[in-house]
Amino acid sequence: MPESPTKTEGQIVNLIVQHQHDLHHYILSLLPDRALASDVLQETNLVLWNKAHEFDPSRPFLPWALTFAFYQVKAARRDSSRDRHLFDDDLIASLAAEPMDCEADLMDKALENCLRKLPRTQRKLILARYQPGASVQDLAAEFSQTPNALSIGLLRIRSSLKACIEQQLSSSQA
Amino acid sequence: MTPDRTETLIHMMLDHSLSEAERIELNDLLRGSQAARESYLRAIAIHGALIRKCDAAPSSLPFAAPPVAAKPLRFPFKKLLAIAAGIVLMASVFFAKPGPRADITDGDFTVSPGATPLALGKIPARTPLSIASGSLTLTYPSGAQVLLEAPCHFQLDEKEALTLVHGRASVYAPPGAQGFVLDTPSGKFIDLGTRFGVAVGSDGSDAVILSEVFEGEVNIETPSEPMRLLRNGDSTAILSSGRSSRLVNSLDSSPIHLSRSASNAPADRKNLALGKPVFSPGYCVRPHGSIFPPDNLTDGRLNDSGVPGDWSFWLAPDYENGEFTVDLMQDEIISRISLQNTSNRFINDRGTENFAIEISSDNKSFTPLIVGTLPRIEPDKPEQAFPFHEFTFPETTARYVKFIVLSHYRHPTNPSHQHHSGGLSEIQIFR
């Protein structure tokens, strides 16, 4: 007869699902490599699932989960050359201790609003840049630009998005 | 609005164009200023939101290089996925249009989480499809057959053709099925009545496509080179850079070989090592997606299979014996370890000869368990599965199992062959 999940396991699944974007945000801030961060998120999910019995439901979930995410990040940095140790160990520890400046879901909503405000060509370019596997080199050919010119264009779009998102978030918090 | 230096360096980091001096500069800026760290965290938050948005939506690009290592989601979302899958299946049944046809006629596989469900019978056309584990056989009205090996992303776009975005395929076109086309991100393979294999992978940014003709002939058509005919025994790689591509007959000074058989082990629930994390002080990284990290040792994929950027076996760094440690995640009672050696895809210049295994419960203090020898993989039988070698011992308790290569194989006939190291294809651990 198959085992049914315990109440704690059920709660943990809900909490893990609910906080996927926050966990992704945290891991990505320490490992900006997209594929590696995705792998570490999966590993973290698995660890959290396996540790369900250790979770105290009277305490907040996210700080507990981020502790395990941090250990998984450290393990990934130890074992992967993909990250190429972009950040030194002391800086990783310092970034890990920084508070999250906003919930990932709020950021996703602000991004949607700000993408809509971008000129169509800029929106197309930034979304093309974030398609899985896309590179500046490929996009430069696609958009008939030099890689350098395309990179400068992306920098400007990122700056515009940042300014717009900051405005959105501050007005939503006001 | 003028981006400041921190913002510029962060942008360069996100586009992978940071030099070592700039990396150090960015570290110093972030270390020295709270404002710089806040700016970085805001930029990363936007970066993450863009990734989530684009990961959730289907790609609008015409076959950009696929992600290097598409891994199945190891998380119990199965019930939710089953409901979502049911909705997608119903939609595909009710809104199906006449078009190209291929049927799954054989297979033991699982689809990737969130992907369109698949079962024996007709597959949906013009729909991105993927399998996360196992293999399946597609059969076309002409009799052409394609064996697909997970992890694999593919799509049925045209009659008597298949688009392979990522993964391995073996094609068989019997008499009457000549002209079957296998389309890939960097070129088309037009079958002239033959058996051939293709592996579509990536070096991290550009597609790397390997092919080998087992019988008969096949034409290769790429955007930037004249059509080339490959005959029985020929092999080639298509290397892409932007929109151009070139055909080469060897990779990293080694010949190109593809195994003919599907190479996924049936999931053995009793294998305590399956899917468990593996750590090693280093592993082999070479150009064109030749990267061999230690988690390949417990991924259930066997026989030196995989594709560029996502091979199924572990290799130590060049010229080193190497070692790795499997973390069983908790103390387990074990009494048997099963090992499958590697021959580095029949290049036959790497592999484990003598080894030692030690165990530990704290990853600090290790106790010797076994010393043994693995034979070299026979290089002349590419269609056969590699053998497993079993080592048994009295029941003992361990969480960490460390495998230390004491000596490794080198190229058998060419002592001056440039590369060599230890390596292993799979480790299985049982009670």
C-alpha cells in the first residue's frame, strides 16, 4: 500500500512551491550562472523535501529554507567550474547575509508592467537575450548589430528597466 | 541616465564578458560598499525575474543553442503535473490538425516535468516534446525509425522528418524510406538508406553536433558549407559560431564515435547512489562541450553516452588519477558496490585501472573498504553495453563513499597521445 505524505510533508510541499521564486532569487544572487542556479534550486528542493521532518511549523519557513539553499550554493561552488568562482568566498558570505529587498513575486509583477512600457524593439531585444541558450553573439547577428553595440543597447535597457521597477516598487510600498 | 561603474560591471557579468581584472574590480566594489551590494541585488532580482519570465514562455527564437544540461525536475510535483498534462493532452486531441505523422512504437521513458505527455501511438505535430529519462522509438509511415535517448528535446515539423533540438538519435531508413530528414540547430541530415547516429549538444553557447554513419550513406547540409556525403564508418562534428558552421572530422584531436544503443539504465530503486550528490576536487573540462562533472556518476545514464555539454560519465582532470565522494545523504547499510568503467567514448585514452574505496559517516574520517582493479573497456564493440563489475563486502554503515583512482589507463597504442586521466561511467551502491 503506498505511503501517504505526512501533514508536515504536505505543508513543506506547499511552502516550497510558494517560495520557489524567492529561493531562485536568493540562489541566483550568489550564483549568477542561470543553469547552475537552476540546478542548485532543484538540489535545494530535494534537500528541503528530505528535511521536512525537521521543520518547525511555528517558525518562518523562508529563513530555514535559505540556510539549506546556502549550503547547496557552497557545495555547487566547490564542485562546479561553471561559476568560475565569480565572487570570492568572503563576498559570497556577505551577499548571503544581505536581506532580500523585495519578494520575487512583486518583482515579477513590476517587471511585467515595465516591459510593457519599453519601446517594442527594446522589449523584443531584452526578451530575446533571456531565451534559453541565447548569446550576445547570436543576437548581434539576428539584430544586424555588432556584439559591442548590442551589449551597449542591453545595458541601456537594463538601466531603464531598473529605474522603472524601482519607481513601481516604491509607489506600491507607499 | 548614465550607468555607473558598478552597474556597467554587473551588466558585463550578466552577459559573460567580464575579464579577470574586471571580476576583481567588481568584487572590490561590492565588498567595499553597501550601496554597490544593494545595486547588485536589485540588478540580480531583475535578472532573475527575466529568467523566470523567459523560462516559463516557449522560445520565439528559431532553435537557438539548447540549454547545456537539461535536468529533470527532482521534486514531487507529480500530481499537479498529471492534472496539467491531462489538460494539455485533451487540448491536443480536440485541436489536432492534419499534418505530419509519426508514432511511438516502443519505449520505456518519462517526459520532462511540465512537458507535453507522451504515450505509445501518434505524437502531436509542431509541438515541442521532450523525454527526461529512458528512450523511445518513433516509426514513420515510410518505415523510417528513430530511436531517441533521454534527455532529449524534439519536434515533428514535417512529413518524414524530425527536428532534434537536444539529445541523441539513431536513425534507420529501410528501402523505401530514403530521403528521411533529421533536422538539427546547425544542419540537416538526409538519409540515403542507412543507419546513423546524431548527438545534439552545446559548448555552453553554440550548438555542437556529432554524427556517425553505421551503415549506408547520409548527406549533411549546413547553412555555410556545401553538402557533404558521409559513408559507412565516417563521422563528423558540426561546430557553430553565430550563424556560421563548419564540419570537422575530429574533436579536440580525438576521433568522433557514437554508441548505437540506448544507454539509460532502468531505474533501480535499490541503488542507494542513484541521483545522490557526488563531489570531486576536479574534473575534466575541454573545448566543444567536453565537460565531465562527477554528478554524471549517479545519473543512471550508462555506456559513455550523452551529448556535448551533457555527457553521462566522469573524467578526472587531464593527467590526474582523480577521486570523488558520493554522499548518500544519510547513514546507510551497504554491502555491494557496482562499477562501470569508461573508455571516454571509445577514444580509449582514459579510465580507471586500480582503485581504492573508503567510507565515512562524517566526511572527515574515512575507513578503507576495498582495493580493486577494473579492466579496460573493449574498444571494438561499440554496440554492446559496458560491463558492470561488482565488489561485495560484509555489511557496514556509511554515508560518504569515496572512490580514489590509484592508476589510470592511457591510449593503448599511442603512448604519446596527448590526454589521459582516471574516469568512471557509473557507480551503484546497494545494501
